[in-house]
Amino acid sequence: MTVLAYLIPISLMLGGIGLGAFIWSLNSDQYDDPEGNARRILRPDYDDHPKP
């Protein structure tokens, strides 16, 4: 039973870190346009060598 005294806070801390990483990824627009680049490269007017 004393093991639970260690495992419960550790699991809550790891869950909080995971939740924090997910919220950070939402705020930094990681999921802004997941299909945009995939569809853009299949368009016929896609340019392999854009002008600088």
C-alpha cells in the first residue's frame, strides 16, 4: 500500500506534463492546417523551385 503513495503522485505529475504539452501544442498552432500541405503538393500548379 505504501507503493500507492508514490505511484499516485507520479502518475498525476506525468498526466499533468502530458496535458501541459498538449495545451502548449494547441496554443502554438501545431494543428492549424494538418491537410493543407498534403493537398497543396498534389495540385497541378505546384512549383518545385519557387522564386527566392
